[in-house]
Amino acid sequence: MPAEPKTLGNVTADDFRPLQGESFAFELGPERTISVLLLDVTERAAHRRPSASRNPFSIIVRAPAGTSAPQGIYGLSHPALGRLAPFFSDIGPDVEGRCYQAVFS
């Protein structure tokens, strides 16, 4: 039986963890896609609701320096996961680019 397609409702930290350090397509607009690097996956097992099907987690991606994207929903694609559209917040620059975080609860 084929694996269930990944959605915002069923994707887990374990789906992202093996992809740390890999590039993802980040859709800034209908005709503007950039490459971002998955820097971090942090699971928050202590914050799981009893009725939840997964532990909450967050991911941090790094966009190239000079990228400007206000908080909002952006397409994020990788061959292993397909396309998701989480809500990202700009968490500021690091030495190599601009970082964005998405939280999955």
C-alpha cells in the first residue's frame, strides 16, 4: 500500500528530521521560488495535547541573504514530502542568510 501523502495535518518531525541540511523549494509568489536550507527540526513532546495525533514541532529554514518575506503562508516543497504550505515567521538573519520558522501543532 502506498504511503499516505503528507499534509499539514499528518506531517511529523520524523518526516523532516532526515532532511536536515537539504534544500527545499520556497514559493515567495506565483512566479518566484527560491531554494532554502532546512536548518533545524525541534519536537516539543511535552506540549502534546491528549487528543493530538502527533507531537508539536517546528522547523527553521534559511533563505539567501537579502530575502524579504513577511510572515505568512508559503509553499514548501521537497521530493520526499511533496508540497506543503505552512505559516512561516521571519525570525531574523544569521551569518549566511535570513531564517524563517514554521510551527506545526
